[in-house]
Amino acid sequence: MFANFTATDRWTKKQVHCVYQAMIVAIATRHADAVDIKFLVDGRKVWVALPHPAWVEYKKRTGKIITDSLAQEIAGHYLKTALEAGEGLGREMYSLTVDETLAHLDAVVAEMQAQPA
């Protein structure tokens, strides 16, 4: 769903093409307790940082784990939502809280369940 998508910027009404590119554990790259997920937004690098404690909290609440593919979907859902809400077409990094991460996870799961099989 969110590996390759378009979003319309709220303010410019410009459609932007977003493509998932990479996932990096941020402890190694910037000493952060997060997973950084990289997208190209019209060819420009944009990172969405998901906090590691979200994995722990989700496991505690549901007994399930956040897989790499689910993390990519969460980040893509957030990015599309942010762009369409006008939260900065020019930003290079978005950092989510645990609660934001879990809210986008719930939205992604709901969208997946709503799709016909």
C-alpha cells in the first residue's frame, strides 16, 4: 500500500510521488532509539523515524510484533497523511512518538482489513 504511492500537498495541491527506499536502525547511524525509514518524495530523500519503544509497547498490548514490512507501511501512512495535511513538503525528517506510531499502525491494519481479499 505505501511502498509506492502519491500524495497531494495540502497547500500547493501538487501531487508528489513517494517511493520506499530503505530501512536503517538509527542506533548505528545517528545514535537514536529509532528505526529510520527512507522514502524518495519526487526524488528527494525524506526520513520517517519510528521509535523503538513502539515495538515493545505493541508487543505488550497485543502479543504481536511489528515486522519490517509493517514498519514500512506505518511510515508510509504517516508520510502520506503528513503531506496531505500540509505538514511540510520541504522537510527531510519526521520523528514520531510511540503513540503516533501505534495510531498509524492501527490505521494501516484497518485499511488492510478493509481491502477485499
